[in-house]
Amino acid sequence: MSRDQPPDAPEAPPPPDPGRLRPTGPGPVTALACAGLILGWLIHPVAESLHGTAPVVTWVPPLTLLLVAAILGWTAWVTYRSVHVRRERLLPNQAVNRLVLARACALAGSLVAGGYLGYAVSWLGIDSDLAEQRVTRSVIAGVAGVLICAAALLLERACRVPPSDDEP
């Protein structure tokens, strides 16, 4: 017993293993999605009051986001097959780069998804051809943001090293 603790004090839990990272939790992803939803919803009225018109959503952002989601999904699949199926080891810099990419894209994807879906919600109930166009393209971009987030979380999971046979 040490002098620093009272006699009935419970022992402190051991510190986490410094060699392990925790997976991205739902908290930061949800918080960024909610922040994006609010910011996306605010863009419509703020832009109209400042510039007289709201931004137009072209096909370039949704298609680009879908391409990014496809690339992340392919990278997650390749990583999973090499690490978990074929039991190959990634080079340390490859593993760190893929993990950093996965975490950044998971957070950015949730923010982008929330932003585009918030922008789409701000146009609901307005009867106009441009409103319908903005809603459609914004929803597609929002879904692509969700796909980016999902593919990034799968990539993060694929980067996890399976336990070896000699570990307890």
C-alpha cells in the first residue's frame, strides 16, 4: 500500500496499451454529420441574403464523391484481402497511410454528407425547377458522402492486424 492513496481507495485501471489505436467511434462521426447538416441548411438562406441567389449544385461534386467512395471501397477490399485472407503484412508506412486516410475520410465524409443533405432539406417545400434540381443533386452527393464514410470505416477495420497465434 502506498502513502499517496487512502487505505480503501480502489486501484486505478492500468493505462491503455500505447501500441494500439481505438477504432473511430460513432461520436465524432455523428457530431460532424450534425454540424454539416446545420451548416448545409444555413447555406441556402445566408447565400440568398448576401448574394441574392443560392449556390447551384452541378453534377461534378456528386460524381466526384461517388468516385472517391469507389476508390476507398476498392482500397478497403484490397487491404482486407491482403491482411485477413492471405495473411500478408503491410509495410509500416502503407498501414499508417491507409489508417490515416481512413480516419480522415470517415470524418470528412460524414461532414460532407451532412452538409449536402442539409442543403437538400433547405430546398424542400419550394416549388421550382431549380429547387428540384438542387434537391436531387444534393441528395446524391449526400448519399455519396455516406458511402465515403462507410468505405473509410471499412478500410479502417481492414487495417486492423489479426491476433497472432503466439499472443495470449
